[in-house]
Amino acid sequence: MRPRWALRCKRYTRTSMASFSTDVVIVGAGPTGLACGIELGKRGIGAILVEKGCVVNSLYNYPTNLVFFTTPELLEIGDIPMTSLNEKPNRTEALKYYRRVADLYKLDIRQYQRVEGVGGSDGAFVTTSADHTFYSKKVIFSTGYYDIPKKLNVPGEELDKVIHYYKEPHPYYGHDVLVVGAKNSAAIAALELWWTGARVTMVHRGAEIHKHVKYWIKPNIENRIKNGEIKAYFESNVVAIRAAEVDLRTPDGLKTIKNDFVFAMTGYRPDFEFLARHGIALEPSTNKPKTNPDTFESAAPGIYLAGVIVAGVHTNEIFIENGRFHGKSIAADIAAKLGA
């Protein structure tokens, strides 16, 4: 049955073959973007979500067997309960949940439409993708950070063997694999690859496995290294990548090791260039966008920011658990300004 609020919600109107009009365009259809669309809909405000990948694209790119570090209720949006077979939900359960929420609220999501730019001004924005144009009064950027990996900036990084997103270990059985990094994602990848029969080496610029690695993972990876089952180079870094080798700079000098695949688990960052192109002022030291702390409206009138991009480089300050609440503040301010 269609939610009662949807009967009041203004629907977009198709003005031409590839042009659409609505009250608000939301760039990004992750959990926070979905939450924004839901809160706008509850206030009778039409919204189109434009997503460069699939719905909750960042979660889709998580490792296949990932288990969240949080409990189901902290991932919920739209007052829809999330259920899990275990204390903590896994990736598959999360994807199913967000699909269900999107269906229930009948969110208008345009998948695989990468936004090329937003023109116009407050009250009359024009958002363009490769083959669509969207006209709106307001715009919300909820673009996350997981889609832009931090690069190693070394020769050979462009090779197909260099991977920034770890999905599952099976294809790497019997191969020489280098894992770059020593935080949670790197430790999990190294362990799963080793368990599956890959010959695993880790390299990390720090002196040890990162102190914030989860307590049930950290001793496991440290024991594998101690026992020599996983080779680790600390206070070291990659300096070159070739088809069958990798050069490492270590405390003992340059080392060349056999290699078939490199997992560069060095983290991700928001698309600061995209924000800057649209007049979003960034603090020089943190790249934190300047926003109204109560409404999340940016320095560019009519453009709002939601989710992790509000935190700049400090991406560990905002997760789904707290970013999902940005939608209520943003929707309330937009409703007041549009007289909805």
C-alpha cells in the first residue's frame, strides 16, 4: 500500500525526452541520500535521487562477506525496522534492507547517472548527467567518500593487477598478493586471502598493525605475522609496481618481491574537487566544507550537504549511524523556505 504521505508528495514532471523537474535533486543514493529523500517526501516535497552507480553503491562495493561493526537499529532509516539473523547485520542484509526502504517510500532514484555538474542558482538549479537534465529549486550533495580511493602515487599503479576494492579471496588462491595498509580493511583482506591459499605479504608505513583494528581481528593478524604465515614489512612503502614484481622501500633497503596482485587498502576520500567546483568553501587544513551547523546548507545558497562529506578529511567522524539524521534537519529547512 502506498504510504499516506506519498499521496501529498509532488511528483516530478517530465518536460522533454531527457529533462525532468522536481523540488529537490539529491546527488547520491546511499543511506543518507535515501534518508533525505524520505524526509522530504514526508513533508510533501518532491525529490529525485541521482546516483552514479546502483542504490547504496558504496555498500555494494564492500567486501562480499562483510559484517558491520554496529547493530541493526543504528542503520535504520525512515522509521523502518531492520532485522538480522545475528547480533550484527551483514552486507547482504543491509543491501536488502535499503532496497526495501526505497520501495516502501517509492523513492524516485535514477541509477547509473553520474552527475557532471550543477548550474544555475538557488531556486533554479540545473543538474546534468551524461544524458539527463534535472531542474530543481534546491540541491543536496550526499556523495559519500568510498568511491575515490587514496592513490599510492607510484609507477605501475595504473596496472590492472592493482585493486582498491577488496571483494572476496577466491580468485587469488595460489597467487602472490601484496596488501598495502594495516587498518581494519587491510587486516581482514590479508587474513581472508591467507585462509584461502594466497601467499600474502603486507606493507605498512607505520611501525605495527594499527591500534584501532577491531579487537577480535588484531591478535589474529599479529599471530599470523609472528608465525611467519603472513610476511609483513613495517615502516616501509611501495615505490614501484610491475607485472610480476613490486619494489618496497624498507628499513633494510630496497626489496623486490614476486607479486601477482596488489590490494591498495589505503583508504578513501570525498570528492573535494566536485564540491569546490560548485562554490562549496572548504577549510584549508581539513577540507571540511563550511555549512550551517543547524541546517547543513553550504556557503553556496540552496545547496545542502549530507553525510560523511560534512566532515572533510575526518571521515571517521560521520557514519551511517549519525549521517542518517542529517535528512531531517535539511528537509525541515527546505520545507520552511519553500513554504511546504
